[in-house]
Amino acid sequence: MTKVKRPDHIKFGVEELMELVGLFNISADGRKAIRGVLDREPSAPNAFLFRYYNEHSRVVELEKAFAAHMKCRYALGVNSGTSALIAAMVAAGVGPGTEVIVPGYTFFASASAVVVAKGIPVIVEIDESLTLDPAAVERAITPRTKAIVVVHMAGYPARMDALREIADRHNVYLIEDVAQAAGGTYKGRRLGTWGHLGCFSFDAYKVMATGEGGMITTEDEWLYTRAQSYHDTAACWRPDRYGRERKPGELFCGENYRMSEMSGAIGLAQLRRLDGINKGTLRAYNQFRKETVLPAGVRWVEPADPEGLCGYAAALIFDSFELARKAITANIGVGGLAGGGARGARDWHVYWYWEHVLEQKTATQEGCPFKCPHVKKAPEYSPDMCPRTKDIMMRVALVGLSPADTPEYVSQMAAEFTANLAKAIA
Ligand SMILES: Cc1ncc(COP(=O)(O)O)c(C=O)c1O
């Protein structure tokens, strides 16, 4: 009988895939990177589509490059920002009976990750920096608090020195949700490295997009080990995959949140563009702010650190909800920052639409974690529990900017915007 030779190369239909990828905003470098994973290349003779048992893993390469870029010790690639948050919660010990502070303005995933990790989200006020109000955080801390989730929304950095000081004084973990601010800084230090854990999203809408993907950053080996155990329960790699645990809390059942090699490859290309993108948007932002004249009744949202801002969104705060609504509905390039705010549409970015949390909805009738016997104080939620956040978000709107906006284009945009806004809210 003739022996059939085992094929040594699977055909992936690279051309079709490239066409598909072209639908998304992937750089030429990103496409080349994907091709590099699919095609055998001399530099990576054993490349294959799994991060482990792979000397040439793009995910591992991305983790190293990301850690070096952000200046932190550990980076762990995962398959989404949501997975990054859940694994970070688990790593930090969030579980039954623990509370986690989350801001009332963030994408809902920051709060749902707490529930998935079996903790209780405690929704807290933001201030006019659009991020957590440190004084409100201080007031919300109880003996049950395990962590604070700070979110750098729309590229606006939070006041990380104050928040880290509070976290350290109360001996709780600070988890940064950097999904909307990759590459941003606060006082010269990268966002995602001020907290005990940083969580990034690389979904298709983000500054650094790989389609789907995410990253966890930390300085702490134990937090890294626990996040790694949770992110790949099949492997629990630690240093020794099949070894017994070195101390309690190292080995437990988890999920499969592994990052794919394709995301790793695209991520490497996107990471090289990250600082350039942020530099471009910040240039456009500064020019737009300088050349736009705001009428009475509206002012700029002042970032906690103007140099660390990503700059793809110029946020405005109106004196009243009525003025914000007039500007947003005039179709002059102002969007509702929380679409739900002045536009009145439902929006998972503002807490008063988080029915899943406010009404303590759960996948099964037992109602855990909200009704878990470990919960010593039953949570109380209401759509009006953070009046300041609601008031701010009903008056905030944004103008989107792109690194591709040339100085000429920004000048024209600023002139038109100045005229249109004055007319819209007159
Ligand atoms: C602030 C924030 N956190 C978390 C996430 C979740 O990220 P992913 O879509 O990668 O799960 C998002 C995504 O929109 C986000 O904006």
C-alpha cells in the first residue's frame, strides 16, 4: 500500500483572509504580520497558531514588547479587555462577599467583570475629569473592599497619584481599566502601570486594535501567576505546568482566555504605531482647542494631565442639559459622550442603564453573587445613586479627532465649529 505523506503545510487561503482583514483598520504592517504567521517564513520555521510549545510565538513576542513599551515587569496577552478585567479581579482575590469600587461612567464591562468574578460592584461618582473622584472613592471604602477599578475614559487619564495613595493606605488593589487609553500617561508614567494591575482592550474600536484581544500588566509576580492560571485553566503554566502548587492560591479552575497568534501578530504591528497615533491625535487636539472659540455656556473638560491625554476625543461640558442637547442635535460634529446623556438613548457607558447590576440580574435564579451568604451587607442600587455623575454626563459631549487630521484640516474644522456651535446654542 502506498503511504500517504503527511502534509507539512496547511493552506489557509491567505489572499481571502487578507481581503477580510482589509475590511478592518489594520495597517500594512499588520497585514504583513498576519501573512508572516500564516506563511512559513525563514525567520520562523516552526511558526504555528498556538502560543505555547512555540519558540516563535507572536503572543510571547508581543507580551515582551508590550512590557518594555509600558515599562512594567509582566504583560499577559488575553483574548479581550473583558477577559483582562475578569482575570485581574480573580488575581487580586475578588470573590464572594468582596466589594469592588467602579466609576458610574465606564463601559459596563468594568462592572460586569466584578460580578463575573463573584464580587459586588460599588458604583461611585466621577468628577469633571470624567474619571473617578478620589474623595468619593475614599468615602466608599469599607472593610469588605478588595479593589478599586479606575477607568481612563475616552483617553482622559485619571488622577493616579491620589488614587494609588488611597489604595495603598487602605490596603486594597488598584486595577486600571486602560481599554480606552492605551499609550496614555499620567505625570509621565504610562497608564496601566500606576495600579497593581492594568487591563487593556485591543478590540476593533480601540487605539491599538487587533480585532479582539487584550493585555494585563503588573509588577507583581504573584498577581501575574494567578492571572496566568485563570487565563488558561487547561495549562496553568506557572513555571511548571504539571507541578503541584507552590503555595495556596496558585492552582485553581479558570477559563480559556488565551490570546490567539493572529492577534499577537497584529498587536506587534499595532504597538509600533501606538505612540505615533497618540502623538498625532494629541497634536490635533491641542490645535483644535487653541483655534476654537467657545461661546458662553460651554467650556472644555480639563484633563487631569493634558500631556498624558490620548487626544482622540475633545470633551466639552455645557452649563446645562438643554444647551448640550441643542449642540448634539444640531449635527455640527458634537457627539453625546455618553450617547445616553443629552441624546436620551440607552447606553451601557453610564451606570443608570446598567439594569444587569441595578436590578441584580443573574444567569440563574439563586442570584449569586448578589444574594450569596458571604455578602454581609446587601447592595443597594438605584438610577439616581450617583447624582453628580449623572449631572456631568448629561452635560458632556465630544468632538472626535484623528491622527490623520492635517493642520489645515484642523484649522478649517475649528473655524466651522466655532461658527456652528455659537449658532446652535444661541
Ligand atoms: C472602558 C472599557 N472597559 C472594557 C472594555 C471591554 O473590552 P473588550 O471589548 O475588549 O472586551 C471596553 C470596550 O469597549 C471599554 O471601553
